Amino acid sequence: MRLIGHEGDQVGIVDIDTALAMADEVGLDLVEISPDAQPPVCKVMDFGKYKYEIAQKAREARQNQTHIVVKEMRLGLKIEPHDYETKRNHIEKFLRAGDKVKVTVQFRGREQTRPEMGYRLLMKLAEELVSVALVEFAPKKEGRSMTMVLGPLVKKGSIKKVAPAKAAPVAPEAVPATEAVLEATPTE
């Protein structure tokens, strides 16, 4: 087997007994790095520390992932204009935050015979939100409801919150005297 020393130096091709003796001599473990290689590659290292470092890397990778959340908004077919605007504003807020939105129109009673009205309502919503959303799944009738999924134009991980800059107060001596007089005189 090919052996790599505990400091990363190439020892060369040695037999297993010699490699184990070298690992015991330093007080570390003999770990097989690449079993498929010809000859197999082993390294002298602290195996517990190695497993800990791998776990840390995996934890960091999980923390850097973006979690896509699908919010749901339900509309009735006979929704009032103000209620529609409120729900549209909520959907826009979700999309600006980077979340997907599943919009559902519920059909009740005789409304089920007019699915084209639900389709028109969903398409109107999609047209109004074209600046912040794209239609991922077109409106589709499923039983007593019609569903459409909207996705954000920007990815959730790329959104950064920027604090508004405060204007620095202007000291009175920084304003020229002519402007100070003009501000003090009332105009009719």
C-alpha cells in the first residue's frame, strides 16, 4: 500500500505491518483514504479529528443551503376588489422575500360550472405580478379548486436587506446666509 505520513509527506509503498507500526510509533491511526487505487492509499492521522472535521464541513454546507418555502393564498371566485388587492399585496411581499406562492381559487356550488372565471382571475393576478414573479405552474383545475404556482424572479439566497441611509443633519452654519434669510422670510 502507498503510505502518506502524519505531516502529509509521501513515505512510499510499504506493507501493512510496517504502516501500522509507524502509526503506533506516532500514536495515531492508519486510515485507508483511497481503497480503489492501485496500490491502495493509506494515511497516518487522528481518525477522531478527521471525522469531526468532516462533520463540521457537512454542518456548514447545510447552513449555507437556502430553504424554499411555499406559501399558500386562497381566493374565492367572488372576491371583493379590496380583499383582492390585500391578498395580491401579501403575495407580492412573499415573492419579494424569495418564497414561492401557491394561489388557489375555491369553487363553491354553481361556481364549479364556470372554471374559466377562476382561470381569468388567476391570469389577471399573474399579469399584475409580472414584475416580481413568474408562473411556474399554469392554472390547473383539481376537483373543487384551481391552482397556480408563482415563483420569485430573484433567488432567496441573493436577497440582501439594506438599511435605509439616514440623511446627515445640516448644521446652521453650513447653510449660506442668503438661503437662511430666504427660508426665514414668509412668502405669500
